[in-house]
Amino acid sequence: MVIFERDGDEVSLAAHESAESPLDVLLIAGVPLNEPIARYGPFVMNTEAEIHQAFADFRSGRMGLITN
């Protein structure tokens, strides 16, 4: 996760000269929420307690199941 400064007006990305494979980038922008950020693995929440709850919800299947 990258959090950019608020006063910028552009983002530039460049591959290193020695790069041998392409890179896919997903850039998502929005209005700052001015709230605390807690993140771990695929989850981004406001508190560590919410992260623990998200993992519990995921493990129990409350977020849905992916089957082959």
C-alpha cells in the first residue's frame, strides 16, 4: 500500500532498464477519510480488532466461499 502526499497532481511510474517482464499496476484514488488505518494481508480496516474480526469472518465462511 502506498499513500501519496495530498498536494501532488500527478503520478509517474517507470520500469527499471533491466526489467525483463511487464508489471501490472492498479491505482485507486479517492477522497482521504482522515481515519486510522490498520492492515494485514488482504484486509484493511480501522483497528486491529476489526482486522481480527475480518479474519474470523473469512475463516468461518461469512464472506462467502470460493470453490473450484
